[in-house]
Amino acid sequence: MFRRVLLTAVIIFSSNTSHANDLNLPDLGGAGGGLISAAQEYELGQQWQRMFRAQIRTSSDPFLQSYTETIVRKLATYSDLTDKRLDILVVENPVLNAFAVPGGVIGVHTGLYTYAQTEQQFASVMAHELAHLSQRHFARTLDEQKNNSIPNLAALLASIFILTTAGGEAGVAALSASQAAILDNQLRFSRQMEQEADRIGMASMVRAGMNPYAMPDMFEAMLHASRFQRRPPEFLITHPLTESRISDAKLRAQQYQKKQEIVSLEYQLVRVRATLSHEKNMPLAIKSFQSELDGNTLQENVARYGLTLAQFRAGRLDDAMKNVKLLLTKAPDNLFYLVMKAEILAEQKKFDEALAVLKPLLKDFPSNHAINIKLAEIYMMAGRYQECEAILEAHSARRPKDVYVWYLLAEAHGLAGDILNVHTARAEYFLLNGIYSKAENHIRNALRMLEKDDRLYTRLELKLKDIQKMKRDSVL
């Protein structure tokens, strides 16, 4: 990721040499001898992710989101990060890619799940990205380039955005022959950072009790897969893999005790969901999972879960129910299977039965993201809007940056006829998506519905000022 950021920032946007102070960014303290402080990095990351969400589809699958968050935060506990405020974006994209953005933003394409065969292979990529953040490679690269034409923060935000979404060609097309020397120096510097991220990421995995050999195994799998593609995956463009880098990772892993990796059923089920998120032809997916079930190429329960999910999405509800009952016979407490059963029942209009499956689970796991989201969705389908609102209001307090939670809550308020709170929820939704004008309009509409002596009026006035400040401070 960081190679891309600085390639574009230093080269493509080098003609734009305004200083950060010209961008109306808040005064966030000194940089500690560098060009950008940790506080500035965090603010930059917050602005970037709002811009990203406005343009790029992120996954609303609660299982994918919560699982990715769990893995990243577990690794962060054992990392060198001092500021562990992290935002995780799961991007619905079949391309192999992951990236880290200054200020604690980790992005994961759902395609990474397709490539990573095991949980710890997946974790090795996350550990690598966290190492980029903990070592502040973004700020260090700016320091390295301080004697050259340094781009402003607006250019940096734009460069990160272009190259995490459009691919490397957008930057390469802008290069000229006169910039070749700068490019060569930058590549050398970024290779050192990649090696450092490998080393520190592996150490974090070991401290977290994970298998260090998963990192070279993942590198080899990605390199092997790329040999059959006309263009390497995005991750391999931003994180170039060579035989020497893989050898270095293997030698480094040998310094640690090899750990027996236990197959994670949860990871495999999440992987199925990620794979099916890319599939447009559900009948074909059904045939594929049925073939795997018959041929024992996957764990039986994993193949059957994939088959059940594909049947559900294809509208074959009776077949899906038969298979989920078989899954529950062997694992009656599995949340993936129980939520699947509730979804099938709801689609069959058996709302009371569906709710009867999920409501006890909420008592046992009140903060579980998937249970809260699916319960809210079924309440909405059943026309029980006030109960839906109650679930989502509590969940939005736990997850104030979750775009999908605010989207659902605005819908629930609208269906319940609560227009005031439609405006407040939509304001939060548009704010998280960096669409400041719409967020501002919704707050103004809410204010018109209140008396000035109302306590909510005062809170919304302050919210409006915050939005206006974000709008002014936005570098794009």
C-alpha cells in the first residue's frame, strides 16, 4: 500500500506543492521532528475513509465484518501500535488486495479470503499491514522525501484513493521519463519497508500464538496463483514478491517454534460467504458446492454450508432448510447455522419462528454484530418497526462508525413514521460517507422540527457545527 501512496504522491502530484497548513486542516500538534504528526495521520485517515466510503462499495455482511475486526484487533493487541484506534473496511471486491492507510485504517478486499486457505495465512497479511501502521511508514517516507517536491495532503488523499481502487495503471500512466530517478529511489526505500513489515508482522503473529510459517506459506500461494494471470493481483503490485523475499520469510520463521495450526471452522465459513459475495450465478454455485460435498474436497460442514447459502440466495428455500437442519444436527449451537435458519424462516414469512431462533441468542451474545443485524432485518421484514428501532439504536451506540447500522436505522425510523430521527440517522450515514452537504441538510431539517429550548436542539446545533467544520477541513 505505502509504495503506491508515495509513488503517486511524490511523482504524479509533485507539481502541487502547497503546504499542509494551506489545507485548513486543524492544528493537531507538532510532528515530533517529522513532516506529519501521529495526530495528523489519524485525522488524515478519518478523512480518507469517509471519501472512500462515498465512492467504493463496502460489505454489509456482518459475519465478514465482525470476523475481520476480531482478527485485526487480536493482532493489534500484540503489535507495536501505540494508538490502537482502528477502522476496518471490508471491500466487496474479488481482487486479491489489502491495504493500510495512515491513521489506523485497514482495508481488506473479500478476494483475499479466496486466496488465503487458512485463518493464519489471512492473519499474516493483516499482521503485515498492521506493521506498516505501527512503524509509521507513511510519515517516514514523507521525511525521506522532504528534500524533494513534497505533495500536499490533498494530493496524498487522492493518490491513496486512486491506487486502492483503480489499480496501478492510473499512476503509471502519469509518469514521465524525467521522473525515473525519483521512482527508482522510492522503490528502494519501499522495499526496505516491506521487509520491515514482514519481520515485525511475523513477530506480532508469534506473540499472538499464531504459526509464523503461515506468512511464507501465504507468500508462496500468492506467487503461485499470480503465475497464471496476465496481470498480477493488486496486492502483488503494491507488495512485490520475489523468491528472495519468500526465502527471507522462511528463514525468519525458522527462528521460532513451529505451531500446529488448528483448522478454524469459523474462518472457512466466512470464506464461503466471501466467495459467494462475488458469485452472480447461484445455480452454478449450487452445482459447485454440491460437487464438493459429493467429492469430499472440502470439510463436509463447510461444503454443506456453502450449498445451503447458495440455495437460499437462489430462492430454493425448502432445499436450504433441509441442509441447515442437517448442519444443526451436528452443531446445534453454531451461530452461522442458526442465523441461516432464521433467515430462511423469515423468507418463508414465518417471522415468529425466525425471531424465536434469534432472540435467545441476543440474550447470550448481546453485542454480537451478526445477531443484532439479522434480528433487526427480520423485525423490519415482519413490520415490527419499533422493536427494530430499539435493536438498532442500542447497536449504533456500540458501533457509531458502522455505515450499514445507520442505513438500517434510518429505514426503520422512516417505516415507523419517526421523521425527526430519520433525519438524524441519515445525517450520521451521510457524514460517515463524506457527503457533508447531505448530512448538513438533514440536521437542518431536524432542527426545523424542534423548539429552540429543546435539549436535542442544542445537541444538533453542535452536530451541525461539527459537520460544517469537517466540510471546511476536507482536503478534497
